[in-house]
Amino acid sequence: MPKDISVTFPEKQSLGSLYVAEQAFPHLRKWVGEARGKVVVQLVDERMLGVALGSVGWEGLSNTDEKELALLESLDVSTCQFSERSFANSTELKNLSEIRLDYLKIGDAELRLLRRFAGLKTIWLTGTEITDNGVREFKEFPQITNLVLKSTGVTDQGIGNMGEIASLHGLNLPTQITDRGLDYLKCFPSLKRLDLSFTKITNEGLKRIADLPVLTELYLNDTTLGDDGLVHLQNLKNLRSIFLSGTRISDAGLNHLESCTHLEHLELRDTRATEIGVARLRSRLTNCAIFGP
């Protein structure tokens, strides 16, 4: 049921851009205007209110009433400077569940500062300087659901350093990840969405994917995967979407997918599959939307 949310920001200068985001990852956003003065936003179920901080940066939070900050569940600070001093102005973000820190100059030390947001469920860290040591911090977030680690310094060992995180549903990993890193995925028994695009995994590595029984979305775009790897996906009965664009998959590999009658979405652009092979697969997977070759 839609409800109107009234939020009052400082009049003198805009805090940034206000948006409404889906609670489900990847939290698609609809921009609704400037975070300035009194704003009335209509929220429906499964949506959350957020702000992308503008030129005023973190300091603008100190000029916003505690009651108003408590209404914000999402915060995008990817265009701001980030430091421990910045967090002095963010203590009233009591209901924050998502934070976007993409491409900021932050490392392992700064990651520890996120502990004050005990309710964080989604953390975006694309292009940051965090390493295998920093990811140990994720164990301190009992509700963490989604982690985006693309273009970071995290390696195979870093996945192991994260330990067991039973709450983790989604994981986006950087390009340097290899088959060795996949050995640690069993520590995330609730994993539903896994993005391994552009990584260095091989056909052999997909054996580890078979140990993720609740996996529903798998992104393997632009890897060196070939036909033999797909055999390891046949027993993943909850798998609904597979993204294989830019791989070495051919018609021979598509034969392994014919038994995956539970599939609903399959991407095969820029592969070695032919129109004939895809047409044959479509006749077998009648409920699956197939894109490509």
C-alpha cells in the first residue's frame, strides 16, 4: 500500500539527489528530486528512501535533523571524500541498510568504520582499495546480504578470510579470482546470486558451483568457460538465470543445458553457439527466454 513520507532537509543548500530504491538487489533507483527543504515522497512496499550526497558532502548530514536521517535506508557517497571525520556526521543514520562507496579512495582501515551501521545489508565497494585483510570485517555484520567487490584488491585468499557468512545472498567478485577462490564459496550456504564475470575461473572450477544448492542467478560473462563446464550446472535445481555472453560455449555445450528445464533466462551473446543450436535448445526449454548468439 503506497504511503506518503514527508522529509525535511536544510533549505540553504541541497544535501544531494533524493531517490527511491527497490529493497531487492541491485536496488534499482528512481530519482525523485533534490534533498532540499520539505519533500513528500510516495513509498510503496519493498522500496526504501535514499540520497546521493552532492557537493556539500558528509557535512550536510550534520545540518539535517536526527528524525529525518532516520528515514534514510540507502546512502550513496561515491562522489564524496571519505574519512573517519566524515562519519562524525552520520551517527543518526540508524536505519541504513545500503551504502554505496564505489571508486572512493578507501582501504581496509576505513572499512572498519562501517561497523557503526549495524543494520547494513548491502555494501558496494567497486573500485576501492580494500584487500584480503579488510574483508575480515564483513563477519562483523550479522545481517549482510549483498557484497559488491568488483575491481578491488581482494584475491582468492580474501574469500577465505571472510569466513562463514550464513546471511550472504549475493556476491560480485573481482577479475583476479580463480578456481581456488571458489573452494571457499561453501562458507556462504545461502548464496543465491553469484557474479564471476571477467574472472579467471575454468571449467574445472564450476564443480564448486555445484555445492551451492540455493543458487538462482549465475553470471559467467567474458570468462574462458567452454562446453565441458556446463555439465556441473545440471543438478542446480534452483538455478533460474545463467549469463554466458562472451564465453567459449558452443552447440555441444548447450546439450548439457537441455535437462535444466527450470531455467527462465539464458544469455548466449558473443559465444560460439549457432542459430541452429539455440533454436534446438529453445524447443527443449520452452519456459526460458534465451538471448543470442
